[in-house]
Amino acid sequence: MNVGALVALVFLAVMLGGFVLFFLYSRTPMWRASETRMAMMRMLVIIGPMFGMRFENPPPDRPAVMGGLGPDQEPAPEDPRVPPTPEGIS
């Protein structure tokens, strides 16, 4: 084996080992609360749009009509201060 292949193999092993160690560390509560994680997230938010990664807000909820009478609801009692209207007059 020549020296270049040996250096590349050692470099690959170090990179793979570093990835495995970071993967295991990133699943701990200590990583979730770390300032390093927040700094990485801020950097991604700033740099991401340069590469086409944009956060799109979810669409707003559709407005719903509230307060209609359903089939199982009784109409509200009439106000006693207002006289009832005769039938046929609206």
C-alpha cells in the first residue's frame, strides 16, 4: 500500500468515527440545551436561503362559522322585554 492510500484510509476512519460520536452525542439532553446547537441553527437560518432552502409559513386556518343552530340545539328563549311578533309578519 502506498502512503497516499494509507493517509486517505486514516482520514476516512477519523471522519467515520467523528460522525458516529457526534450522532451519539446529538441524542442526549445536553446537546439539545447547548449553545453550540443554537449557533448552528442560527447559521443555517442565515445561510440556508442562499441555497434555496426557505421556510414557508403554514397556510392559515380556514375561518369557520360559529354559532349556528344544529339539529340537536334548541333555539334561545326570547327576550321578555320584546313583544312577540304576530305570525306571518317578519
